[in-house]
Amino acid sequence: MRRDIFQAIADPTRRAIMILIAVQAMTPNAIADNFNTTRQSVSKHLRILTECELVKQEQQGREIYYSLQMEKLKQIDKWLDEFRKLWETRFNQLDDVLSTLKKQKK
Amino acid sequence: MNNNLLFDFTVDKTAKMVYITREFEAELSLVWDAFTKAELIDQWIAPKPMKAKTKYQDFRVGGKRFYAMISPEGQERWSIQRYTSITPKTNFKMYNAFADKDEKPELPGSEWDHTFSEQDEKTKVSITIYNESFERMEKLLDGFTKGMKMSLSNLENLLATLSQK
């Protein structure tokens, strides 16, 4: 199943996890210590974030460390930029419609 | 051409709100019509080469507009808008949701609020869009960029085929 990046960041716990590991890579246990929730629930959030490639895992000895993937976050900004451009295009088209209407009224 | 007209676009990711403000070089009644009359909306709402087609519109509180965005390949993406509040030439609100061709909505949709004001022979329109989820926000682009990207990749394929000859 393809995970949706926006769905991933829409969840407040997942956003909090991302902020936490933006500073330094952490193990799932260390992450779970920061939340009033079960280790399983944190694992589930980490799995979703990993599937969206918002975080990456790295094996260090016996532990797995999670860290934030900055490049992926930039995709969100890129999407918002596309949305902005869509509106720019629409409004420029509306300018043309309005100027035609103005001429018709005269 | 329209660089002197105000255009502001901001997104509040945590509040799931998009704020859009734009000025137009026209009197308020004209801009109001362009935003509220289907035959005019259809002329500008779809970024070319997409087209918009309104099947029916009933512009009153509780009334609906059922319309499609059509890609150059003829793919139709239907949506339904339900007007929730109308203050003539001042403000209107609506609930927008994607739908199938039989008007069955795909929930949740988004809440739209449009406010109009006129000053110095210009009309300012402020739009706010509230989405229950970012996933849904991303979908707002569906049918535009997907259609656009599709036609672009079709063009790329065509060019690749032609250049091989």
C-alpha cells in the first residue's frame, strides 16, 4: 500500500516524533519514553513514517536508530507551491474573463 | 500583466487552512458574478488545457452546483458544492466535495469561505479553505495536476516517438 505523506504528517503524534528525531537519531524505546503511549503504538507510527520515507532507519550494533529525512519534507513545500500556482493561473484567467465582461458592458 | 494586483497565498498546516487573497481590476458586482454564476465560473476555474463544465447550479442556501473538471483526454473529475451561506455581493460559503458522476459525494470535503470588498475601483476577494485532513488537501490538486502531468507525459512520449523516427 502506498502511504500518503499528508496523511502521515496530519497525525499530531507523528508530527511530535518528527520534531523529536529532527534533533538527533533515536531508538524506538527512547522515542516511546517521550510519549504517554505504548511502545507498539510508537512502532506503528514509525512504520508509517518510514513507509512515507519521512524517516530512515539505521542499524547501530543491536539498536535501530530513526532519523528525519529532510528531502522528503521539501516535497510538501513543493506540493503547496503547485497549489499556489494553480490559483495564480486561475486568477489570470479570471482577469481575462473580467476584462471581456467590462467591454461587453460598455 | 497583472503584477500590480495583490495576490497573497498562505497555508497554515496545523490549522489545516489555506488563505488566498487576490485583487481584481473590476467592480464588485462583476467579480461577484464571476464567482457565483456557473457560466462564468466555467470560463476561468479550470487551468488550461483543462476545462470546467457545470451540469447544474442552484445558487441559494442549501442549493448545489454539480460540475466536472475535464482533462484534455476527456477524463472527468466530478465535484459537488453545497451553498451554506449567502450574503449577496459580500460573502458566500460552501461545502465542496469530490463526487462520482451520479452525484455521490466522497467525504470528507472542504469548507470554503469567500469575502468580497471594493476599494479604489478594485475588488478584493479573500478565500479561506478548511480541510479536515492534509490528505484531503493534497486531493484538491487531483484532477488538475494529475491531468496536467498526464498530458505532459503524453506529449513527452509523443516527442520521444517522433524523435526516434
